[in-house]
Amino acid sequence: MNHQRRDDVRTQNSQNSQKRILSAVSAVSALIVVAVVGLFAPVDAQTSKTRAHVQALASDRLEGRLAGSNGERLAGDYIVSQLQQIGAKPLPGQRDFRLPFEFTAGTKDGGSRISVQLKPDTTDARTSPPSVASGFSRTFESDVRALSFSDNGDVDGTVVFAGYGIVVPDSQDFGYDSYATLDVKDKIVVVLRYFPEDADQKTRSMLARYADLRYKAMAARQRGAKAMLVVTGPRSPNAGELVPMTFDTALAGSGLVAVSISGNVGGAIFRGADKTLEEAQKALDSANPHVAGFTIAGVNVHVHAAVEREKKTGHNIVAYLPATEPIGTTPKPWVAVGAHYDHLGHGEAGNTLAGKDDAGKIHYGADDNASGSAAVLAVASTLAGQPRKRNVLVALWSGEELGLIGSNAFADKKPVPLDQLAAYLNFDMVGRMQDNKLSVQATGTSPAWGRILEQANIAAGFDLQLQADPYQPTDVATFNGASVPSLSFFTGTHADYHKPSDTADKIDYEDLDRVVDFAAAIVRRIEDTADAPQFTKVDQQMQSGGGRAGVRIFTGTIPDYATDAKGLLLSGVIGGGPAEQAGLQKGDVIVEIAGQTIANIYDYTYALEVLKIGQPAKVIYMRDGKRRETTLTPAARK
Amino acid sequence: MKGFRAALVAALLAVPLAAMQTASTYQERDFLTRVRRLTIEGRRAGEGYWSPDGKRLVFQSEREPGNPFYQIYVLDLGTGDTKRISPGIGKTTCAFFRPNSDEIEFASTHADPKSKQLQEDELAFRASGKERRYAWDYDPEMDIYAYSEKTGAMKRLTTARGYDAEGSYSPDGQWIVFTSMRDAYNRPLDDKEKKKLAEDPSYFAEIYIMRADGSGQARLTTVAGYDGGPFFTQNGKRIVWRRFDESGLIADVWTMNPDGSDQKQITDFGSMSWAPYMHPSGEYFLFASNKLGFENFEIFMVDAQGAKEPVRVTYSDGFDGLPVPSPDGKQLAWTSSRSGGSAGQLFLAQWNHEKALDALKNAPPRKPSKKS
């Protein structure tokens, strides 16, 4: 299961901690459940349909199955061999079960440099030795590092010190703008990292919200700056240190050259000023909004920024069981079952919940989602032995944990036209059943599900927990977005979620096998029905917003997190939401909203700050290469 | 003052501690395991009654396209297939398999020429987005029918003006015990009674009995207030039903002989205790009560003689009621809103009879409620 989704990326931390709390609760109830599980006959390992699959996929050798890793490849080998045994075939027109897709897996600095040149006519009376007083030029390599979202390129120009580089939006009625009196057009701005050190708590909490380097970069770019240099001030923690290069799953650049510089470089630049960096910082640290930045007239700076985005290839594994009788005129002659088989590796992608003791260990992902992968293989194996009126598509997705990348790549390439799918059944975390409860999500996607689930559950006997909402943090969202009637099975979260302790010995194989039988019965009913289930678009059940205070805005956009496109590429819009009402659709790229240019998802998140609920905002977007305009009226998150 | 305060705290603690001790002795999973929701399709479903062989259930559900009211369905627990057996028009309720026969009785209003209009009115009301509290309207056009599964024919068993419904067969299939409000229509009412009829027709509901062919209809109860929901006990020697007081707020479980004699109060629970049904062992009744909160119905059980305090069976939010054990006594079907919303659906679970007997044995003697 993936928890990075929906249009407010900044709420993720609070969602994670919420999940952690939930997990702690479920850990307690799990203890109680043991007694109940004991009532039923234990499953012989030999007879379990799923145990061997889970144990293989969640083994040490597969190292947590991070998308694009060797572990993912080995997991793929296992899955392909199982599909071959079942007798499944590569999709029509494909020679291989593996369908590769490319994604950005990480970033590193590719040799950024900076030169600082003291203009000859400037006298640096305070700090420089007399011998270089009339001119200075120095190139730094180890003292500079590109920020992960920097554009690549070379920039040359004069420098403006813009304080902390913080702009609090007018909507906050706070009155703090580092650029208020500055003209930075075509200049290189130097800003301090973090936010004023000596401010009172209330001020700090306000400024902290706008101190993210992404936000500072947007503010600089929107004011016409050519580049932003970030220095960790001498009065701040980590004084003089470079900003670490972080993995950044939102891949688009910020539209600006942005690098961090060491205290050395900062000092060199401030030779061209009439005060030291420390003095300048001290003046700002009380957060007096009237302390302005200034032009550093005495230096010229040349920056070369290079970020290498590491491209990797992930592999969906997709097969099918051909119908056993001629398809003829059967409408929508495909039924799909799918689960993601990738997980978090050693937690290097940043979405781990491992504690300090567990950090860096293999995240086995037995429940998430070796269990779902095993279920898909077992369902396919069951169906392979029965007559079929429709083709059964069997999909094991990769890249789910990084943002549903694999299933989205499939939906984009459409090796099988998605409008030919009668239904998609998804399995994500189905190995930890408690109290006989099975969640079935996305039931709102078709009016046919009520009867089908009722009939299939008579034999299966689950205490079904139905959720109409298809906007789930798993691959079912991809298929809902493509108007395919969908269901997703889920046995609930637990204390081991996204931790190395999600291991195969904790899986409840007896109930996992029951999920397999249940799902196979549902697929059979769909195979047999003459009319394919109708698709119903579900209006988004608006979530209560957490995260940033003040962001209670709902726009109903589903951003594509895995794109290099400039702007905000929409991977979908939420049914009935403001974006849909504004006529926006999947594939549109938002480039400006309410007068703020949008280069990436972070810009978009910040732009949400200035929107007001119920107040129409102009949106400029690209569709089919053409610039278009519409009006979006944000709603309130409920 | 300090000493007084400590004593007060101790006194305050004493009550919850005692309550916790009784409450923690048993939990829902002691009696019910493998709880599952049986019905999903449609807005609500309930009143599931077993076929004598335990392989099927007959129930009512709002799932007929174009009809917002209950219709009657038979669910095959082997295949999962569901079949409507009622006419599809009008309102229906309270079906029951006739033992040793292919017949199923239920009550229906389909003979009422206004049926279709009432359906359309209700659909229009719902489409308007308005909500009303769910209330059973005791349609006076409701009459009891016997449906033949072999021929599909329906035989009308009652014709009296007034609600005739809530029927169930004797174990030998020869008798039907049912509820009727005919007393409100077959005699002149005084002003007080007329007012009652307008406000709450169930005040006039009494228990009646008839032969399975509808002949020999006879009244068994005469006490003011809603007498309803009658079933024969497992051996056919008694009838169990619920009797409301005149206020319509307090109800208790009663039993009587099939001729109406020897009426005996089984519970004195000071709450709305209703829908009693005997376990096939003959040892105890299962019933629903709002003892724990006006809107929070839970299933309880009580020994057949009513010598002890009832024992709580369900522990879930919302409505749990209309409990019906399977013929072999090993499963329980009931109606619950535990899956969310206000509308009930049919649920099924394994029933732990031995644990139930233990709990009943350990129950304290019956305490008279404050009211009586």
C-alpha cells in the first residue's frame, strides 16, 4: 500500500503518524484475536494456496523488492515461473511477461561549481588581506551542492541577499515578505536556510511553514531571480553546512537553478557587502519584518548546477488466461486481477516507518504486498483449471510504493484497451485478517457489486466491511480513474505496516486462502455474466484535512507524482470535485493558478495556500500542447 | 473533609467495578464466531427465518427495482442464489417456511389497488432527499398469504380489515400464530380509542391463531397494548411473544399455551424487550432489548422459565435484533446495523450453545424491574 497520494503532499506526515497510532491500536486487538483464530483448524503448509508464494516473495534474498532493484528482478523471476506453471500467457502482442517502465529513483549532484569574483573596483577593507583587496576570484567545488529540485545549467550575475527568502502569503494576514523592497529580476539571490532564529514561538511557527526550500525557490523564481543560493547561517544549527541531497519523488525541477553553498562561499560572497553574513543574519533573527535584504554590489557569481536524476526501470508482470470458448460478441471480454509486488527494499525511498533500531533493515513486506501477490497467483491458478467466457488478465505491479507508478504506466500504454475490462480486482494487504473482517473497497464503482458480493460471500462467510470510495492509496485508484468497475480487498493495517517486522510468519494463511476463494468466485461470476458490470463514477468523499493549518481547500485534482513534466500533470480528477467541474481532466498540465506559476507539485501545494474556498481562481493549463484557461472554484475539505 | 472525599470516591468506584465484573465475564465472541454479513444488495434487509432443513433462509429486503418496500426472498446458503417469492408489488413482511410442506407464509399488501401509487409516493419522497425516522406503518391492507414453491400460487389466508402479519407456523406445520389489528376495525371505538388508532394503531395489536389453511381464526390475547411477534416454541407446546405496555415503550417476553391460557411473563427487564425466539434445545429464548440505551438494541438470552436475569449476547454499536437460531442450534441469523448506517442487514454467525448454557447457569436470579 502506498500512502503518498492526493493533492496535498504536505499532509503526508500527519497521515503517517495517524496510521502509526492506528497500528498501535490494532496491535493490541491482534493479541485478542489469537484466541479466535485458534478455534479453526490450522492449515497444513502443504495445502495452503498462498504460503509458499508469500514465503518466497518475503524472503531475505528478495531484499524487500524495491522497484528497479535486484530484489524486484528476483521477485519477478519467481512470479514469471509461477505464471508459466499456471499456464498463463504473455499478453496478446507481447513476447514477455515483463512490461518495463522507466522512473526516477533518486538524485545526486553531478559536479556543481560556483565562482565568486570580487569586482576590481571594490575595496574590501574589513576582512580581506591587503594583497587581494583590489580583486578576488575563487572557484569552489566541494563547497557547493545542487538542491535536488534544481534545474541544470549555468548562471552568471550579480547577487542580492534576500534574508531568509520567506514570503508569507497575503491570505495569512501576517505581513512578512523577504522580497518586499528588493528587485531580484535576473539576479542571483542568496538566502539563509531555515527561518529567523530568535523569533517568538508564534512567529516561528508561521514562518516555518514557508521556510521549505521548495517554497523559497518558488518565491525567488516568481520574482524573476535567475538562481538561488542557500547558505546555512552562522547563527543556525548546522552552521555553514551544505543541504543534503534528498531523494525527491516529485521529479520535476523548480524552474530555477538552486544550490546550497558552504559558509566559506557565503563568506566569500559577503566580502562584496558592507557587513558580514553573521551581522546580516543577526539583524534578521528577531523576525522584524522591516529588516530588508540588500544588493551585494561588490561580487559577481557564476554558478554551474548539475543534478543527476537516476533513472531506473521497473517491471510490471502481466499475463493472461485466454477464454476457453470463443469470445464472440461478449462485451468487455476481459476481467483483471492485480496486486503490487514491490515494497520498500531497505527503506531507502523514505516511506518507511521503521524505528531507529530497524532503520536500513530489509522491509520484507509480507503483508504489503506479498500477500496480495500470492492471492493473485492463487486466484489465477484456480481460474486456470476452469472454463472461462472472458480472458483473465493477471497483473503484478511494481512501483506502487513510489506512487502507483507501475499501474499508471500500464494504464498509459494500454497493452490491453482498458475499456475492454469488465472489472478489475485489486489485492493490497490481505494477509492479516482480524475477527473475520474483510474490507472491500471501491464498491461504489458499479451497481452490480452488491449482488455479486452478496452471492459470493454466502459461501465465503466474511464479515465484509464495504467501502464505496475508490480513491484508495493503492492501484485500484488507477483503474477507477480509467472508468473500470473495480474492487480492492484489504484486511486492515497493523503495527508492522511499512516496517521490517512485516514478515511472513505473521501472515494468516488460512484466511488468505479464503480471500482467494472468494475473489475467484467473484471473477467467475463476472466471467459468466453476459452484461459487463456498469461503471459508476463515485464522488469523492472529502477527507478531513490534516497537515498544514489553513489548508482546508479541496480542488479535486489527482497529481501525477512521477513525471518530469513542467507544471502539474494530472493523473486524474476526483469525480464531482472542483477540478472536474472546471473541465480539467487526466493528462492536463496545470502551469498557473491564481496568477502563480506552477513548475511542479510543490509549487502547486503552495499555490493552494492563496486560494480561498468558494472564490473562483483562474487556472492556465496545457492540453494537447495548447495553452488553455478555465476557472476553478475550490471547495472546502470536509 | 479529606476522609469524606475518599469515601465518596470509593463509593463512586464501587458501581462501575461491579458493572465491569459482570460485563467482562462474557464477550460477543464467546457466543458468536465467524460473524458475517449475509445481505448486501439493496437498502435494508432483515427478519431471516430458517427452512426446516437449515439450508435456506427466507427474509425481507428492500431491493426490488422500482419498489421501495420490503419484498420476500429465499436465499440458498449452498449456492448463494437469491429468489424473490413475493409478488414484487406493495409491501410485504414476516415470512416463514411451513414445515412438512412446500409453502411459505408472508404478509403482503399487493391486493390493495393503491399499492403502486404508494410505491411511487415513497420513491418521490426519498428522491426529494428528505429523511424520516424508520417506522413500520402497520398498513391495514396487510394480509397473510401462503405461497407454494411448487406451483408459485398464492393463497390468501386472512381477509379482515386491519394489519394481519407477523405469522409463523407450528412445528407440525398445522397452525399459524399471528398478529392482527382487526380489533380496531371490527367494533365501534370510543373517542379515546379513535385517538389511539390515529396515533399508534399497534395499541390494538393482539395475538391470533388459525389453521394453516386460514380457517378457525381465534384471538388469544386481550390486554391493551401491542401484543405481537408470536412464535411457537420448539416442541409446539407454548407460544412466545412480546407484550408492550400501554405506553408502547416497555415490552417484555411472555409465553402462553396455544389456546391462550396460562400467560406467563418471562422477562421483567424494564426496557423494550421483543422478538423472542426459542433455541431448538428448548433451554432458552433469544430476544432483543434496548436495555443499554434507547437506540442501542442488543441481543440477549433468558432461560425458558425466566428464572434468571437475561444475559447479553451482542456487543456492537447500532441495532442487533430479530435473532433466529438455525434448526440444529449451531448458527444464529439476525438483523444488525453493525456495518454502518441506520439500515439493518442480515447477519449470520456460529452459535456457541454450550457457552450460552454456561452463561445462563451463571446468571443471577431475576430481579423485578423498578417499574413493576
